[in-house]
Amino acid sequence: MSGRVIDTERFDSLIPLLASLGYTVVAPTMHEGVIVYDTIRDASELPIGWTDDHEPGSYRTRRRDDDAYFGYVVGPRSLRAFLSPANQTLLTITSAATGMEFHQEPLDETAYAFIGVRSCELAALEIQDRVLLCSSFSDPRYESLRSRSFTVAVNCAVSGSTCFCTSMDTGPQCRT
């Protein structure tokens, strides 16, 4: 994998471009004082110029002295909330004159574009892929969403005291 540096103007046009191609764009946003992944429509919804301080049992956001687009640590929510939602309807059972009828719910066909993914999150996705895709008990719902996903990763420029990328050899640079 080779890295590319994208200037601000071109990056700002990336999100509407991905949306025009049918992707639901998911990126870090500021929500109730916390930087979390959520859907966005343009780059102005990113927490530009914000950072967060992580300590054991403590989390706080604050303004930076610059307009960095990704100047914060990985947030408290992961991409798993989008790729393997906690609540999913798998099938519906109805009563019929001949007994019960089972109706499997269709697979979610959402195409996600994940923006601002860190190297540790890429490593977590690789583990999820091994467990949910590459075993005899693969998850077709996860596979449906994962196969349509597009990821824009960023190197970490900020680390927190609770980060483990160095000890787990998962960053801070993106390698996969």
C-alpha cells in the first residue's frame, strides 16, 4: 500500500464525490462533546481544529491551536457499530394456517466509505474479518457490508496515554 497526501481542497471534495458514488460516508464528528464516528455530508462536519485528551477514566475535548483535520486520538466508538450492528433483525416468524412461516430478512446493501480510520482500527478490522469472514461460521450480514466498504486511513499524529499501537505493533503509521 502506498500513501498519498491529499491537500485540503481535494480532500474537501472527496466526501461529496464518495456520496455521489452511492457511499454512506462515515467519519469522525463531534457529538455531545465527544469525537465519534457518524455519517457526514461534507468535510465541515469533521472535528477540524479539535483534539481530545485521554487518561485512564477520563476523556475531554478541547480546541487545538491549528485547523488539523485529524488531530485527535481514536474515539470511543468503533467501525463495528456500522459493520456488525448490535441490533439486527435476522428473520421474522409469522403464524400461518399451516404452521409457522420463517422469513429471512434481506442483507443490508449499504455501501460505507469510512474516512479517518487509524492503523489500530485497520488491525481490528483484520481481526474481525478473520473471525467473521474467514471461518466455517462466517457472517453473511457482516460480509455484505464489508464487501461494499471503502476506507480512507490516516496516520496518527496524536497519541493518548491509553493508546497501544506501539506495544501491539499496529501503528502509528498505516501499513495495510
